[in-house]
Amino acid sequence: MQTPIAVKMENSLVVAATKKKVCNHLPNDIVLFILSKLPLISLKRFLCVSKSWSLLFKNTYFMNMLRNNILLNDDSYYDETFMVRYTPKYSERCNFYWLSDEGFANSVHLDWPSQFQEDYIHIFIVGSVSINGILCLKHGFTRTSQVVLWNPTTSETKVIPPSPIENRRPDRNPWHFLHGFGYDHVSDDYKVIQMIEYFPGYQGDMIWEDRSYDPSWEIYSLKTNSWKKLDIDMQNCYYYSPLQGNGLYADGVFHWWAISKLKNIEECMVSFDFSEEVMCTTLMPLNTDGGFDVGYVERHLVSLNESIALISKYKKESTFCISVLAKLGERESWINLFTVGPLLSMEYSNIVGMKNNTLFYRRDGELVCVDLKTQMIKELGVKGDRFHFHVGKYKKSFLPIRGIIN
Amino acid sequence: MASSSSNLISLKTSDGTVFKVERALAKTMKTVQAIIEEADANIYMIPIHNVFSHHMDMIIDYYKLSVAGKSKEFSVEKLDNDELKDFLLAVHYLNMEDLFEVLTQAVADRLEKKSVGYVRKYFGIENDFTPEEYAAIRKKNDWAFKGDDIEPEEDEEKQEE
């Protein structure tokens, strides 16, 4: 006979089991434990509960628990990490790899699709993550000649047709292109958004006043296989340098970090919602650069536990800060979560990606990563002569690119 | 009766009920485990204060589910807020890590969309802001109060009328 897990003995002395209702105040440590499991928006709201609660984010014990919880719930959705390695000065071909956790030696190289067989120097992956197994590749970062959707699991590709000339400003020369790729869950459609910046000539700062040089925005729908103009009013004063221009796709929205060429305009995150087809901006967090030399700051957007996070790397201090955004569009909702460093020889490094609490960066031309939980640094063995890298997240999918659409 | 060589440990709840539980279940209660290890002689019966028989019933339910790999099926939905807090205190006293995580998450889930007023009542906290202080901090975090499924503040609701 199997031994029971538990046996409840009859007790004749007990008259009735009463669910005694005591005035049960939970002790402080339990309260903090509970709070550390709340989403950031709720926490910000509950700052208004009382004076001591308003100091929650200054409570080290609480912040440690909060950080742990955020790191604990890492993304197990994406199972692979991809890495694109670029040669110094982007002078020779770039290569695509599946990055193994053990390091570069165990990483598997994959050929680019046939559309890029001729020339694969400047191939960039838009958005840093796959969507249903699809990566959006562009040939040429700012002078983009071609955009191709590629599923490396199935090898299927779809070349995005160029946008019609009628959509462009007739009297201006297209100069720079910026792209975003995403999925609209409402219409079940993949879309590519494109910004065309026009050649400003040599008009100096006056150019920003002349709205006829404003960039044009267009959107491509895979379902209709066509482009349409978007009415987006944004000042043509932002630039998206290579790392920021790759952008980040998360949850139906595409994000870029935009730095203004005008000194009186603050940096911000620009976000495009693929379902609503609207753009919004979120100004950079206040007080994040406090004490650091912002002359050499580098910004990078990553996703952390389903939220957007901004990594600010301060070159001089070899330190980086991570702020998480609780609500899109709300500057006040940036929460400064981590400060890491000073890290050895992080001065000459660039952040190249993030996955599963591991931040990848390029140091002296090598690929290195740091685990945010332990702050341990690991070299990945991609030694070489000052390569550049882009690291992103991928999840295999055998879904056909076009098959989803009738 | 219960001895260290037996498979069952006897636990006596605050309301006098005795539960004979499998050693493995007793092991998940770090408080009980410590008592067993510290005892010089074999322990006859371990009293567990602050734990009632209805708590033990739920603890046993949770244990059975987790042993079967179905811990996700455990639910405390039927408990009202006071009952849940009560249970949480019992589990905290017994120092049961996994169940404590589950219950604190359950409380967090209940509070997530609630108003500031609700949270004050829940934890029995006084509003010690002056009206000006409250207005200032409220304004600063106003965006956190906006959202379709967020419970509106009681006093603000009245003002709208």
C-alpha cells in the first residue's frame, strides 16, 4: 500500500475550524518582496501611497530584488543568437554567424542569401530581432540599394521592391535611408518603413528651418506588395548613426535612438507603431547622465524583460547605465536600474547587442560579453583586427514568408 | 508514533489538528526542518504556530500538485484578500520558498491594476503626505495613473461628478 503524503488526524477537542480573521499587517520585508514583483508602471503609481513608499527606488535592498526579478524573467522566447561580423572600415565582406554560448570557435557560419552573393560588404540587419523567423536585411546602411526579407531557417527570401519615385520630393536628392521592419498583428501583415533624408547641400544650420528638406516617410506592406506615403511630421534634425540606426523591434513597435544635430534639442527615442501607423517620441531620461562626461556617450536600445531599455555607455568612465522605460512616450517613466562599471578597458568599446541578460560589446576589435547578473566578463574568442559586430536574437520558424498572406 | 526513522512527521496546527506528513513535504518547510535537526531526541510532535488546519490543507494541495509537475495549476483565487495574507504569513513562518514565491506573486497580480487608495487599505498604510506634497508627487507620476484597465482613484472619481 502506498504511504500517503499526509494524514489528517481527527481531533475531538477542536469544536470547529474557524478561519480567524486577524488584522494581518504584513511585515516590511514581505511587502518589499511583493512590490518587487510588480510591473514598473504599478510601482511608479504606488510611489504616491506614502512618504516612505515614495523613496522605494532609492531603497537598495528593494532595488536589488527588483533587478533580480527583471533579470530572472529573461527572454527564453528567442533560442538563438546571431552575429554579423564586419571588417575594419567595412572594407571587405561581412559574415553571418549563429553565435554559440561557448564562444566563436563553436559558432556556425551561414551564407547570405543569393541576392547578396555578389557583394556583401554592407549588409545590415534591421531591428536586431527576428519576426517569425524573418530577418530584414538591407544592403548599404544609409545609401541603401536593396531591402530583402530573409528567413535563414528556410532560406526563403523576398525582395522588397523599390518605392515609387512619385512618393519622393521631386526637387530634392535622396541621400540617406533609414529602415524599420515589423509585424502588424491587426492586419496580419509584415511591413517595412522607410525614411528618405534629402541631400541638404551646404546650407549649414539653416537647413533645419527649411521644411521642404524634411525627410519623407513611406511604408511597404507585404500583403499588398506596395508602398504608400506616410504623413509623419518630424523635424529633419535627427541622425541615426550605424548602431542606433539598426533600431530595435519589440511588440509591434519599432524604435530608434535619435540624436539631434541641433544643440538645443534633446536626444530621444523615436517609435513607430505598425498597427496604428503612428510615430511617437520619448525624450531621453532626465538625470541619467549625471556626473558622467557626456562628450563620449554612446546610446543603445535593447529589450529587457519585455520592456525597452536604454544603455548609455560613458567612455571616459568605462561605465554604463541601463534605464528601463515603463511607458512609451513618457519621459518620467524611465527608471534607472543598473550602473555597471568601471569595467576594465571598456573605454574603446561599442555595445553591439544584448540577449538573456548578457550584454555584448566590442572591445579592441574583439567580441566580449558581460553577464548583468554576475557582472562577469567573458571573451568570445572572435579575435581579429578591429572587427565591428552586430549581435541580435533569433527564433527559428518554418512559416513561409508569403504563405501567411492569401 | 512519529520518530526520525518513520516516514511521517507529525505537525500540530494552532487549532489543534494533527497532520502526519511525508518527510519530503516537511523538508520543504525550512522552519520545521530546523526544529527536527536541532532536536536532541526524536521529536514526537512539532507544533506549528500561526498555521491553521485550512492552511495545511492548501499546503498539502500545493505539494501534491508540485510533485506531479503541475504546480502551475495551484490557485488561490477562492481566497479573499485577508485569507490570502493570512496564508502568506503562515507560509512565511514555515519558510517554504517555492510556495512563498507563488503567494507573493499572487498578491502582486491582485494589486497590479489597483488604485493608490486600494493599496493603502490593503497594507494598512496611512497617507502621510500633506495635500500639497501629494499633489506634487501625483502630478509627477500622473502618466502611471492613466490606462484602460487601471482602477481610478476614489477621490478623483468623485471629483469628476
